[in-house]
Amino acid sequence: MKVRLAGLGLIAALLAGNFALAMGPWLVRLADTGPVSAGFWRLFLALPFLIVLARMNRQPLGGMPRKTLALVALGSIAFALDLASWHIGIGLTRLGNATLFGNAGSIVLMFWGFMMARSLPRGPEWLAIACALAGAAILMGRSLEISTQTFIGDLFCLVAGLLYAVYLLTLKNARAGFGSWSLLVWVSLFGAPVLLIIALVLGEPVWPTDWTPILILFITSQLIGQGLLVFAMRHFSPLVIGIALLTQPALAALVGYHVFSEVLSAIDIVGMALLGSALVLSRISGTKSAPA
């Protein structure tokens, strides 16, 4: 009985983490700062809590070799650019599209794995590639039908997915020695100033007049969402993680429909299903080919 309850608790944590992250795009739109400024506050406000979590888990915050620190700084800049690009895209395209394209990093990692192994895709990997290309073509084609702005938003979110893959690849070796919470502290330290500079260059309003969306964003996305996923992902296979990941675009699409009147046609749903399938398949492939 206890084992069953523990399993249900882990599943609940995995789903709750994905649910919290799925609310992020909605909150970015609600914020009365600029979208990049919202990303700055997300990292900056979470910093003291991340330090406490790193200490509680006995993860070192110092003693990082210079070479590792340089790679972490590079990865943090990639993550900051990922957030900036994604948040800009959220304001331009549909929430379901933004969430799917923003998670495209796992597909990029699958391709990276092929390059590193100097091998061609096999079986399900070819299926993942076909689903990714078909799904992306359908969704971006539909966005172009709606408006050029929506299509540009898709591109911003796709670039964000590519940058997130760079972030994961750059920090993959540092994770083994310093732990997830410790690295998130360094990522926030390096990334927050980058986001602030970009926001100021773009002329965005930085200081919010209504703190509610900003506070909920950093609590749900950076603390609850990240925290629950860091906890739950140790206990599940990539297949389960990939399937749970699909709750994010589904919930984002529902929010887009009910709050922002973003109607999805049958062909949109087909495109989302294809791209979502590619995300799941790429995560399965990642156990063998990708370094994530």
C-alpha cells in the first residue's frame, strides 16, 4: 500500500510540475512589464530560494574550476537568450504553438546525438524526424495563414528551443559535479543580467505596476515547476517523461482557447499531435543517442 501511494505521489509530482510550467506563457502575457523583463524577474526573484534549496541538498555553490565556470556562463547566456526569444514569441503566436516549439530542444539533442555517434537514425528515430517535420510544417503553415506576426512568433519560439538545447549541452558535464540546484543558482546569476540588458535595449518597461503575474510566474515556473520535475524525473523513464511533457502544450492550448479565443482547427490538432509524438520519440531516443 505504501509503495502504491509513493508511486502515485511521484506521478502527481511529475504532472503538477508540468502543469505549473504550462501556466508560464499565460502569466508572461498577463505581466504588465515587457516579455523579456518578465524573464528577468523570473530568474532574479527565484535566486535566494534556489540558494536555500542548494544548501538544503548539500550541493556546493563555490569551488567551480575556471573552465567549468566559463562553460556554465556560456550555457547561462544561452538560457537567457532562450527565455528572451520564447517570451517574445509567446506574445506573437498561439500558446499551444509557443509551448510545443519551445520544447523542441529534445529533438535538437537527438540530432546532436546522431552527429556525435556519426550514425544514421534507425526505426523510431526516423519516425520522430518525420513527425517533427510534418507537425512543424502544419503548425507554421497555419500560423502564416493567420498572420505574418503569428508565423514570426513561431520562429521566435523555435529559436528558443534551439537555444535551450545549447544550454543543456553546455551544462551537461557540470551537472555531475555540482547538482541541479547549485547550477540553477549560477544560471540565474549569469542569466538575469543578460535579460535585464536585453529588456533595457528593447525599451521595455521593467518595473511592474501589478506584481501578481510576476510573482506567480517565478513561483510556479522557477520554483514549483522546476523543483517538482527535478524531484520526479529521477524516478521515471524517458517515455513517461515525454508523455507527461505533452500536458504542457495541451493545457497551454486550452488556456489560449478559453482566455485568448485562440481557436484550433482539426489540422492544428493533427500538427500538434505529430510534433508532440516527435517530442516523446526523441526523448526515448535520447537514452541512447543524446547527451541530455
